[in-house]
Amino acid sequence: MPSISALYSIQEVSQHSSSDDCWIIIDGKVYDLTSYLDEHPGGDDIIVTATGRDATDDFEDAGHSKDARELMEKFYIGLLDTSSSDSLKLETNQVDSYATRVQTLTKQYWKAPVAVIGISMVLGWVYLRKK
């Protein structure tokens, strides 16, 4: 007997886009990965940047194993409702949202590489000066 799946609009899924409430769409299926974030081998940042949207391409590009695909079924909560007219509008907003997230992450993490380069230059200068 086939099970009945809940239908979620892309609008509903987009409201679950944080590390505390992490829904993702892969191949038209909706998954709640909130409880899996700490266990993900690639780190939680990768999943969090893809939440609230269709991440099928990201998932496929990562080359997940058969075991990973089987594990996903544990987090399956329903299907994406494709009959909604909001789908096209939201996909455009999702691209903007993803770009905004990348910019935010870039702004947060620029200091570490600059510090490493700066310290390396100072140490190199001190070393060459002593020679």
C-alpha cells in the first residue's frame, strides 16, 4: 500500500532556511535535515547554504554515494507541490538569496587569510633580516 506524502510549496520550504530549521529540496522531495547537520561529513555550512531551496544540482555535483542516498530517506518529509505559480518567482529570489549568503560568508571570513599572509610576510622579513 503506497504511503501518502505531504505536499509542500516552495514558499513553505523557503521559510525553513536556517541551521535551527533546515529543509531542503532534492529531486522534488522535501527533506528536514535539521537533526543531521552535526553528522554531515562535509560540515553543516554546506547544507545550511542550500536550505530553503531546490538543492538538487548541489547534491548531484557533490557525487554522493548510494549509502548517502539511502540515508536521505530517513529525513524525507514530503513532496514539492509544483502546481504553485509562486515557483518561478521564488526560484529567482533563491538565486539572489544564495548570492547574498555567499557575500555574507565572504565578508565574515576574509580576516583569517589576510592575517596568515601578514604574519608570513613579517616572519619572512625578520628571517631575511637576520641572514
